[in-house]
Amino acid sequence: MSPRIPGADLPEHPDALWRNPEPKRSYDVVIVGGGGHGLATAHYLAKNHGITNVAVLEKGWLAGGNMARNTTIIRSNYLWDESSGIYEHSLKLWEGLEEDLGYPILFSQRGVLNLAHTLQDVRDSVRRVEANKLNGVDAEWVEPDEVRKICPVVNTSTDIRYPVLGATYQPRAGIAKHDYVAWGFARRASEAGIDLIQDCEVTGFTTQGDRVTGVRTSRGDIAAGTVALCAAGHTSVLTDMLGIRVPVQSHPLQALVSELLEPVHPTVVMSNAVHVYVSQAHKGELVMGAGVDSYNGYGQRGAFHIIERQMAAAVELFPVFARAHLLRTWGGIVDVSPDASPIVGRTPYENVYLNCGWGTGGFKATPGIGWALAHTLAHDEPHPLVAPFSLDRFVTGALVDEHGAAAVAH
Amino acid sequence: MQLIACPWCGPREEVEFTYGGQAHVPYPDDPAALSDEQWAHYVFFRDNTKGRFAERWNHSAGCRRWFNAVRDTTSYRFQRVYRVDDPKPVTP
């Protein structure tokens, strides 16, 4: 009897959701980075602008970086007009995304509570709620007894180290299944004729004057009409090759999940002061995120004491979690900008566009930035939604300072 | 937990230290002479090296003194610690 091939009796692998083509030698648009932002940009280039001679180059596998490592929180309750503009646009796209992609993404609008623990937190939170309302973003201030109604497992007793003095609540916020989101975008982009090229690392650029003529990759040189950099934590590696300085610092950002539990946590809870954010995924695992590790790091892992601190915060806020077992921790590489806002738009090279600096919050922006960056590439002009996030704001001083202001945990 | 070798105190746990970002960024000799762009680069722009990176650390829960280190940002391994007034070492 001949030796059996292991797994030969298993069912066929399902049909792939996208083609796996050989790179062509030239494209109108080359997107560097096959994560959420790159794939969404590809989708909207095809769908909204009919541009399909496009390659998405990914050095690893599709959506294997931060897209596979985030905590999937989606919200738009940012303080400043510029931020709520892009994030609210993104949230509206999320609301129709399942239909647009024809693919289930398990988008669940279960609301987000951003807890306030000090009087200053309360003042900042109420201010943000009012700013959100003026910008058409759903937001309300809720008192501790309402927090208890929305999320009964939060410890609202007054004798804890960081008592809950109230929270902002955005009912339309929620979570989605990150892999399905990436796959949905990839499938649609591939169907439209866009080449998604994995295992293809950009190793350099060919330039002529102030234009980039192509990218050098581990799979050969590829000529490009326009280049969009969507490489998140590795942006600096690319811009260093181009000789462009970009004010981002790459940090490890860790998250973790517990074992699967019965439904206990009906919403999303974030707390800046004690530094944890928690939701319960559809399968039942508690998903918790931490703040960034303080030092620069490209290692996709962080230090254990960060997790320990984050767990201490979680158990303080949610005593019921104390006996849950931690299943898995991981880290991504987030590119943090000086004002905690993204950097999108022109570079000193006239046909190279930048999309980076989303720091700890890029997932929620996926459809929004894909949509706006596609428009930017198609019209060779930054869309008004991303125009405020230009690289030159660090020279002009027109910062969009969302540090702390936006309920962003850094 | 990673141990960091403070040049004055010897190896101590990472939680005792505070990160200070890129080292060897001198204050401009003549700040008033800088253009907006040069000033922006001094204030906001720092190298974001993947690999060996010279950076500042403070032993904040120990001797509270600053020092510099060369650390690999992919492995997080410290390769050299040195005084802030020493030149950037050439590491192999």
C-alpha cells in the first residue's frame, strides 16, 4: 500500500477569494501595503473611479500586520472637526459596507462608552460630546447609573481607585470582524481586476527628478504612474529609501484575548485613565487592548509589564473578569505622529502619496481612508476630508491635536 | 522582564526606566536663525530607525540619571549603554 498524503482525505480547500497573480511590469497605481487601508483604497479606486490597472504590493500576506492585530473598535467621537469629519465618513461607510462588499463582516453597532474617572475627564468628555453633536456625530454624556444600565459588568462603586464618574456614549460605534473586512475588500478589488501581490517586498524606488518612476521589489522592478504608501508601522522604512522625513515613531501596541466566555459584555468600554479598552467578540472572547510600549519597536511584540498593568486596570473596572484565563497576547507596530492624527497627502515627490500616522486607531478608518485616498489618487488632489492631515502641517503649525482630546488611548 | 544595564547602577528591570527617544539631537546653535521648516524638523521630526538606534533613557526609578543606549528596534536588545556626553559608539 502506498503511503498516504497527510490530509488527502480532508475536503478541498474552499475557492480562494482573490487571484494570486504574477506582478506585471507596470501599473497606473501602485499601493505599497496590503493591509486594510491598502485594500480599501484599491476597492474604491475600482468602484468609485474605474481605475483598475492597480497593484497592491504586500511584503507578507494580505492583512497580516496591524489589520490582524487590532481590537476592531469602530467609532467617530473625536473632538476636532477634521477628525470627526474623516472618522464619521468612515462610520457611515461601515454602516453600508456589508452590502457594498457582498461579504459578511459582522459589523455590530453595540455602542462605545468612554469612561471618565476624574473631574477633568468629566469636563473634557462633556466638551467632546458637545463638539460631536455640532458635527452630527451621535454622542451623549451618561451618568454612572446609566453606565451601569448600558454595561452592567462595569464596577461603578465609588470606593475604587479610579471611580467611574460617568462616560460618553456613542451608540452607533461598534466592532467588526477584522479578517472578514480585509477579505471582503480583497475579493472585490481582485474581481475588479486589481492585482494583489503578496510576498512582494518593496526594496527601493526608481526616481527621475521629483517623480518616482517605479518601485524595486523582491519580485522585480515595477513601473508606477502613482504610488501610495499604506505601510503603517513600516512607513519610515519606505520614506527613508525616498529620502523623505516623516514625523512618525513606530511603537509596539499590544492586545490580548481571554478564553471564550458566555456573553457578559454587551458594548465596548474604553478608559484612558486606567488604560484599557474592552469588548467581547462574537465568539465570546474578551478582546482587550493596552497603550503603546514606550520605546520604538518593530518587533511585533511588547513588554510583559504593559500587559500586567492593563490586566490590573481591567480587573479593577470589571471585577467579574478576575477569574477569566488569558488565551493569547500579540503586538502590532503602530506609527504614532506628534499630534496623534494621521498624515495623509502629498510628499515632496509629486506622484507619491502618503497615508500613515494612524497610530493606535487605523482600523476604524479603513473604509473612510480607502474612499478618500482613492479620490485623492484619482484626482491627483487631496480630498477635503484628508486635506487637513497634510505633512506640511508640522511646518505651518496647523496641527490636529487629538492627544487625549479624542478619547484616544496612547 | 528585560534587564537594562544602567551605566551607574548596573542591570535593573525595565520598569525602572523611562524612554527618551532619539539621542544626539542637539538644540539649534542659533534658534532664531532657523526657517519654519528647520524649526519643525527640530521639534517634530525624529529618526524612526528599524535596526540599531541610538536613544536616550532615564533611570527614573533608580539613580534618576540620563544615559544613552544603542538598542536594536527589531529585537529590542541593548547593544551598548554610554554616557550622554560620549560620542555615539560604532557598534559592530
